[in-house]
Amino acid sequence: VVQVTRHGVQTRSMGVAGMLSSGEALVKMAVASLSDADIRLFLSDDGDSGFGAKRVMGRTAVGTVVALSSDISSFQLGDVVVVNQSDEELASCGCQAGLIQVRDASSSMLLVPANMDVHVEDALLAADTLAVGMSLARMAVGNAGAEQAQRRSYAVLGCNGIGLMAVAALRLLAGDSAVIIAVDDEPKRRELATRFEATQALGYSQAADAVKLVDSGRGVDGVVDASGRVDAFECAYSLLAVGGVLSSMSNSHTRHIPLSTAQLCNKSVRLSFGNRAAACRQLFTTALKLIRAHRFPVIDIVTHRISIDDAQKAYELAADRPDECLTIVFYPSGHQPEGAARALFSSLD
């Protein structure tokens, strides 16, 4: 899948190198994600951000190793792996492809444990959403002990896949007594947040009033920003108590954050920023175990299963109908995705 214009992607046949360079691998894709970063590129007017017939889209996929350069010893042919390319990775090495060219296999691939008998979608969700949400929740809770965390309150901005995973992880870390407020403007996403054990799920305009009712208006102890919106930082600041933590892995860190040093000092706010690839590497196995425990309906965040042959349709759906599109999983060309026509949020309607 390559981006050719603003709002335009195509599925094209492209060759791969006949000889792998040092550190490279080829992975046959089983499933791949359509991430928020892909959508931002899809909607971008900036040609320098990666347009071009050789820009393969996609950041995360699960597949089978089919070729390795001779200097790689940590993987074997036939291994099932997660490929996690960085946001900045351009050239012809995205993950929405039948064969994924992995330039740096040792840092971009994770082995899926063979003894866990993991479904490929579970592995994809563990790497691409749950591990990231768990990392955000850990940063928001900080060094609070279990007993102290039980008396605390938290807010999660954005009930996308990562935000919902952060809600679930906060519930596990902070316990049943903690107050967790999920914030999103889409009603169906808010409704889904309650299934991930949010105490309340509200729109952005209601969040400040709800926090005033928590602990006599002191504010929340931690805010997770999963929205990817720069203006969410101002909302997060307004919700935080003095000494609170703002944790984020959004794509806005290269842009100006609309909070002054004076504002941060006035509330003694602690900023905790993370890296998605590092979160995946650190928490992938733990995330797999949590999915297998079936405490939370993690698989329900997959609202669409689509062949990469229909990539344009998938991108338009994700960009234009966020209320109905939570997580899209791509399957290889010609593959009939299992459960592809599942009704969206059917258990909620």
C-alpha cells in the first residue's frame, strides 16, 4: 500500500531486493495495522512527509520470517514475529505489504512466543495498542504504591484503541476504588470505555465539571493523552491536580506544546513522554498474557478486517467515520478476512 496523493493510496506490485543487506529480513505479512500516524500522512498536504510511489505505508504487522541475512542469529526462518517500524521510517519498508522489508531486524522485530499459541490478531493488538496503553498508564500512576493508587483519580483523553487500553491498564494498576474518567466526543467510544471499566465516560465539554466533583475539585492525579491532538495538552492541564502527571505518546512532540513553563511550574506538573517502539519491546509479553486472561474485551476494538486490496476504502473509512471505525486490521491481498463484515459495536447497539 503506497500513498500517491493527499487522500489517495494504492495497492501496487513492487519488487524486493534479490539480495538482503546486512541486518535485513523479509517477513510474509499475516496481519497489519492501520495506525493514527498513517491517517495523518493520508490527510497531510505536505508532500515532504512521505508521498511517493516507493513510500510503503504502515507501522506494525505480524508475519512469518521467510528470509534473513547471514549475520542475524536471533531469529530463524519460520519464526512468527511482530514488525514494529518507527514513525520516521520512510523508503520502501512499511508494514502494509505482502512481503515486508525489515531494514534493521534486530531492533524492529519481536519474536511471538511459540509456546503461547497466540492468534495473529492478538499479537498485533498486544504490540500496537495494549503495550502502548499499559506504558501510558504506568507513567500516569508513577511511583504510587497499590494502596495509594487506590485512592487516586485519573483521566484518559481519547477513547481510541490506545486510550481504551490505557483505561484497562489503569484499572489493573490503581484498583477498583480509583476513579477513572474517559473523555471522548464519540458516544459509541465512550460507551465502549465503560466496558473497559472506566468509572465515567464523558465528552470533552463535560470533563472539567466532572473532575470538580472528584475529591472536592482538587483535580486528577494523572492524565493520559491518547488523543494525538495538540490542544489536548491544555485540556489535560486543566484537569490535573497540583503535582499531577501528564503522560503521552502522541505525534505532537515535534510541535510547540501550548503550555508555558510558568503554567507547568504553578501546578508542579510532571510531563512523562514515551516511545511506542520502546513500550512494545518492554511490555509485549505482558500484554499477550493480559489478552489471554480475558479480563477485558480487547479483541472488540477491531471493528474492521479488510484486505489490502481495498486500502483506499479502509483509509477513507478511518478518516471520515471515526465514530464507526476504531481499529482496522489489514489482511494480505486475496485473503478473505475472518469475520470481515462484523457489525460495529454490535453489542452496544
